Amino acid sequence: MEQWGLELRRRRILVDRTMRTNRQRVFAAGDIADHDGKVSLISIGFGEAALAVNHIASLLDPARSLTPGHSSDA
Ligand SMILES: Cc1cc2nc3c(=O)[nH]c(=O)nc-3n(C[C@H](O)[C@H](O)[C@H](O)COP(=O)(O)OP(=O)(O)OC[C@H]3O[C@@H](n4cnc5c(N)ncnc54)[C@H](O)[C@@H]3O)c2cc1C
């Protein structure tokens, strides 16, 4: 991983608020990801994964809304 060109901090992959790494189109979530205020809990990892997926979806298809909607509205 140290050879992948990812910016690391505390032996973890540094991400921004969208879970984006310093490498284009590479995201990280869960314990491997590090950001200010990071707390390593299962619930946080799930939230970070959803955050990353939403940002990836709108990156791949800019017409998509970042907020995908709520199942309760379906
Ligand atoms: C002792 C302990 C107790 C904890 N108790 C709690 C708790 O009560 N509540 C709570 O919310 N959190 C708890 N946590 C934290 C929680 O376990 C983690 O936040 C959570 O498991 C992180 O999930 P993850 O999927 O990001 O990483 P992980 O669960 O670490 O999953 C990463 C997976 O990737 C695999 N892997 C690694 N390298 C490779 C590779 N090269 N190729 C393929 N696979 C690879 C690993 O084998 C592992 O299965 C605890 C942690 C510890 C250590």
C-alpha cells in the first residue's frame, strides 16, 4: 500500500470529507481511512462507505444528485 502513491497518516489512508484520497477516483472508508476527528467504530465505517459511494456515483454520473433520496419517500 505504501507504494500505491496514496497519502498516508498514522499508517492509514488520508481522506477528505468525501472519503476521497489524494489519488483521482480512489476512495477509502472504514478503519483504513483517516481524517480529522476519526473514530474507528463499525457504525462510522458504514457511514463512511455510504458517503464514499454517493460521491463516487455523482463523480461517475454528474447528472446524479449527491443525495440519492430516501427509501421512506419511495
Ligand atoms: C478488540 C476490538 C474491539 C472492538 N469493538 C468494537 C465495538 O464494540 N463496537 C464497534 O463499533 N467497533 C468495535 N471495534 C472497531 C471495529 O472492529 C472496526 O471499526 C471495524 O471492524 C472496521 O471495519 P472495516 O471493515 O473498516 O475493517 P476490518 O474489520 O479490519 O476489515 C478489513 C478486512 O480486510 C481484510 N484484509 C486486510 N488486508 C487485506 C488484503 N491485502 N487483501 C484482502 N483482504 C484484506 C482483513 O482480513 C479484514 O477482514 C473493535 C475493534 C477491536 C480491535
